[in-house]
Amino acid sequence: MSWAAVKPHRVRWAECDLHGHVNHTAYLVMFEDMRVAHWESLGQSFRPNSVGPVVAQLTVKYLAPLAFGDEIELCMKVPGLRRTSFTHEYVVLKDGQRVFECQAVLVCVDNGTGQRIPIPPEARALMIERDGAAAE
């Protein structure tokens, strides 16, 4: 499966800690824009009474440090989905090498009630047909 999205990124000073390394939480923030853009590309929104994805679980591996000014690529794909949840896989590449890996489980909820609900049919179809997600 190829990446559904790839975005070039230059490490910002604000993403670094006192030692000049990218802070461990900054990696997760880097992928927030991609997660939001992906949901919107499925015809969905983040309005108060809409269906929204909530991050339920993160599994993270830090493979090598990054520093201010590093030129990297942020990669995302959707390997699988279930009835109410789907998975995003995130990878950071520097010079073609993986320096960070993360798997996020996202659960669909009704933003008005907070209740777990099925993935909207149109979003489900696009994740399977366009993004190559495998239905479990």
C-alpha cells in the first residue's frame, strides 16, 4: 500500500526542546493537519453536531532524533477500518529513512452527544476505494 498523503516539512524552532532535538510531542502535532485534511477529503467536517474522529489510541516508535532545520517528509496512510473506527499510519522520513513511526486508532463519535457511531458510509467507501483501507 502506498502513502495516501506525503507532505514536506522543515523542522521549526518551536518544535525543538532545550537540547535542540524535536520534542517527543511535536511529532504528533505534525500529523494533526494531515489527519484533519484527510477527514475533510472524505466529505466530512468538524462542526459541533457532525460526526468526528477522536484519537483513541497511539502506538509510537522514535527511531532517530531530528533537529531544527531538518528537511523531512510526513507520510500517512489508512491501512484498515472497522465499523466505528479506522487506523492511520504515520511515518516521518529523513533522507528516505524512517525516523518516526506511529499508528493511531480513530473512533467516530457524534460530536453532539459524544457517543460512538458507525463511520459514515461515504467516508467508509472512500477509505476503501481511494485510500486502499482493508475492512476488518
